[in-house]
Amino acid sequence: MASEDPLISRIGHALPWLARYPAARARALFAANGSGPKHLIFCIANHFEPSWNGTELYDIDTQRRRLDNWCETARETGEAVTDADGTMFRHTNFYPAEQYERGLLETLADLQRAGLGEVEVHLHHGVDTPDTEEGLRRQLVEFRDRLAGDHGLLSRLDGSGDPMYAFVHGNWALGNSAGGQFCGVDNELAILNETGCYADMTLPSAPDRSQVPVLNSIYQCALPMEHRAAHGRADHLKKGGGEPKLPVIITGPLMFDWTSGTRGLPLPKIENGELASHRPIDMARVRRWIRANITVEGRPDWIFIKLHCHGFFDHDRSACIGEDARRFFSEIIEHGEGTGKYKVHFATAREMFNMVMAAVDGREGPPGDYRDYRLRQIMTQPMAVPVRA
């Protein structure tokens, strides 16, 4: 039997979301009403892997040197670029549970204390053989409790209860959505719910086969969470919609870029919100992100723009957090101020979720007022004092 053509296979995997693309664009255009200024809420989801540069694994001393250099660049950029609230530019650092190193997390905790990025949970699992429910649950709980208990990281809902976390799935395979590869646990969304995941920020994953047919949305799973790829059907969050099932799925923009072509014919490229050296960052991309119109229904003036990067790929450093990022995000802010069309707000994953919940609850005012609306950082909460008998 002849092997399947890789191009045909990729097209076949993409058909479910490609078929939904026209309806998603129509929904976004219909919802983008109102002529007043917008609030653009940016969250940079960094798949944060100091041990890996795309081609090789580094020893721990090299990782420490690279992380120190990263932190210096993050401070320089954060001090140079601030949003409408005076908040510094920063990333959310999704650190891989399977690569835990105490010293590196201590450094990242210091960076978080300085207001330059919060730490959340990343996980590669089921890579060589499919994972199990028990294995997944154990890794998530152990890493969650280590981040919270040993480093004061993560957050608690309304300041109490077990630690909660945002999540990005390694190799994009959320909910075992990559044909059984890089996961193996069909009911992964249920386990995320059980272990305190408040939001997933894996999507979009296109052109990977794991991309589900839900685009440019903030939603809760409409399928039972025990179902494989339970995030493949959406119940969109809306103003007055009540408490959502967790984790909330917050996608980044997934659009077509028609600006290039060959022989006079347009040749579309996928715009998936990636910050990387091979994706030059300019105002044309910003306009596409805005047109994706990722909002809470009923709150069209708050546009949520979740971008992603692999910040420890050396060739992408400038686009993620260095000179190119500094220039680009300064340009976005200046353009918004100059035109009066929008204000920029930099948010961590936790803050973006809080703003989403404020929108669902119908809160008024600018989104920057709701950075600590529901989830509060553990490191900023007073330590419990034992009561003596």
C-alpha cells in the first residue's frame, strides 16, 4: 500500500477548521460594532524552555547564564515600554513541569516580584509512549504544589483555596488532539479542571493537526470534558453568562494573511500570533489581530490578543523581548495614542483571565482596573499565621 502524501494529510487535518473559518470571520465582523475607542489587552504566552534551543539541550550552567541574560533583557524592555496603566511589558512564562530546576524557578520568582512576568504551567508528556490519567494528574499536582509552596508562584481564586494555574500544552496536543501523539489522555480537560487549571492558552495550533474547529474565541468546552478534544466545540463566554466551566479556553488570533503572492496571485499565509524572527512584526499584523476580534460577547470594546513565542530560541529573542519587540510594541502604543483608536494594556495570563471574568460579570471602566479581580498572586498574599492554643 502506498504511503499517504504528507501534503494531502496536512490538508485533511486542516479541513475541519478551514470549513469553519468563513463563519468565524462573519461572526467577528458582525460583533465588531461600535465606533468608540478599543482596549487592546495583550498577553504574551512564552513557551519557556531555557534548556532547549530548537536543536540541542543545554547543561544547567548554560541554562543559568541564558536565563540571567534573558532577565536583563526583560528588565530593559519592561522599563522602556509601559502601557496605558503604567504596566511594564512582560511575558507569562509557561515553564515545563518535566524540566524543573529549583534555581531557575527562584530566578523567575524574582522576576515576577519585579512585575516583569508571571510563571504558569507548561507540560510535554506522552512523547515516547502515551501518558496515563494517573501520570498526568501526578505531574500537574506535584508541579503546581512545588511552584506554589516552594516559590510562592501561581494564584488562588478570591485569595483562598488550592493553587490555580494557566496551562499551555507541549507539542500543541491539548486533550489528545494530535491523533494520539504527544499526550494519550482523552479526558485531559477534565483533569485540568480537577487540578485547578483556570485557563488554557495553547490555541491556535494551526498549521499543526491538533487545531480544533474553534477559532478566535474565548469559550468554555461545550463537549463533556471526558471527551477527546473536549475543547473542539465551544460555548462562547458572554456578558451576564454566569460562572464558566474551567478551564476557560483563550485562543490567540488565527487569520489568513493575503499580503504576499506569486506571479500576481495572492498566496495566503497563516497568521497565528507567533512572535518569531521569520514573522516580521508590523502594524499590518496588529490590524489582523484586531480584526480577529476576540472578545467576551457583549463587551466589544475589550479585545483580547493572546500571542505566543518560544523565547529561548536565540534567533527569536529580539522579536520576543529584545530590540524588535521594544520597537514594535512602542509603535503600537504610539499609534493608539496618536489616533485615539485604542489603548494598550499588557496582561499576564492571570490578569487576562481576571479581565475576562470582569467582562462576563458586566463590570464597567477600563480593563486595567480588574487585574486582580478574582485570581490573586500567592506571593502577594499575607502568609497564614498558625493559631496557638
